[in-house]
Amino acid sequence: MTLSQLFENPEYTNLTNWADVELPDSWVDERLAGSLWQKLSVIASLPGAHKKKVVLPAGLPGRHAIPAYVLLPYHNLPNGNYSKRISHGYITGFDKVMLNETVRLRQRMAEQFRGCESVLDVGCGGGKLAGALLAEGVRNVWGLDPSPYLLQHAATSWPAAHFVQGVVERLDFDDNSLDGVGAFFLFHELPPKAFQQGLDDIYRVLKPGGRVVFCEPSKLQYEASLGALTRQFGWRGLYFGLLARRVYEPFIKAWHRTDVTAALRQAGFEQILCETSMPATFYMAHKRTNVD
């Protein structure tokens, strides 16, 4: 039985309840729970965090299926998204760092799925898009992420949704089974090949007429000078420009060289919307209704 069938099955609760899984401590968790000097060593590692690959602790669920590109310290986080304490801090602090623009963007995304029965939040992180989808009345909400630590936070916060481990380029859903797929600040964190594979698999699992909606960081804050950003957007433009230059995003340059509209068309999508503002670009596309 595939995941897309399970909400209609009385035994779907046999799937992993990430809220109850006992996850191993990472080296970061061990140090932060240790002596003052161990805590200070984590703080001292921050400037060079982007140079150190993620170390997965023994006994971590699904550790052998996590792609190599995931094991990078995104956003200068010690051990990336693979620790209890750091991942929790990132989830709770991200919207504040983004001046709550991310809250508005997720709400706009969720509104596009109003009236849908089944929607997947891919790269769900802490599950905030999944929560927004539930608030819009979507009955069957799924969240997918490779990090068990993020899945645990998501499942604890949004028990009405169901969260599974995986990556966008290998979706374990039936063909033509979902009404919609949303992704928030995910695709710029993928190598270009994985992005195209992800679009292809999203197209496969969507029903004819189903939609994909996603937001990604705007290239304006990366390509424009700080002076130009300030003149156009005021202090917020300066803030997001500085933030973009500080945060470690290993694939961001490749992402901004990608012709996203062409990639969507290559995957088979139509009616493509692309709106660029500060600090994000909003995309929406539909699967053809006359799928053979």
C-alpha cells in the first residue's frame, strides 16, 4: 500500500508517528548539554560551520537513504538540520529573522490549495506550510522531509497532518494521486539535477489539473547592490541584501542561473505564474488536464 492510499485506510496510523520517536543526540546536542566549555565550543564553531559536513549519529532513522547534498551545513548551522537543539532554534527563529514575510508567503501559498482534498508539503521542515494548509481546510495534508529532527518538530506541532521521511526526487506516492504539492524555500537548496528530477516526480504524482506552488528567495537580494536595494525597498531591502550575503546556501548561484519556467515546461506543466518581489519569488503551475 502506498502513502496516498493510507488516509482512506483505517490502519494508516501504523505509519511512523515522529512525535513519539526517540531520536539520538547529535554531537551538537551532546556539547550543548555538556559543560560551559563544550557549549562555548559550539559557539566558536559558528564562523566556520559552512566548511564542515553534517555527521549523522548512529541509529538515526533512514540515515543511509539521505542524499549527500543534504549533508551540508545550510544556513551556517552546526550540523545543519541534524540536531535536536539547533533545528528547534532554527524553526522557531526563522520567521523572526525573515521579518515575518515568510508567514505571509506561506499563507498565500496555502490559499491556492483551498478546496483541495490531498496536498503534500515537500521539504516541510518544521511543518508550518502543512499547518497553513490544515487551516485552509485541506483534509489530507502530508509533509515530507529527509531530517527526522525536523519531522519530529512538525509532527509535534501539527498532529492532524501526517509526516514521512523522504526527498522530492523520490516521492513514494501513486501516479495521479495528489491534488497539490507545495514547497517553501526548498528548491534553491537542491543541486540542479535534483531540482529537475523533483519537478518530474511532482508532475507524476499530481492529478490532471493539479497544481504545484512554491516560493524561493528572490535573486534581487543577491544580484542588486546594497545601495540599489536600499533605494528600491528601504531598510528592508538593505536588511535582506545583507542577510543573503551572510547565509550559507551552497546551491544558490546555480539556482539563480536556472530557467525555472523552462524547467516547469520541460516537466510538463502549463499555466505558469512567476512573480518576483522582495524577499521571494512566487511560482505556480498546473499539470495538463489532458494527460494520456
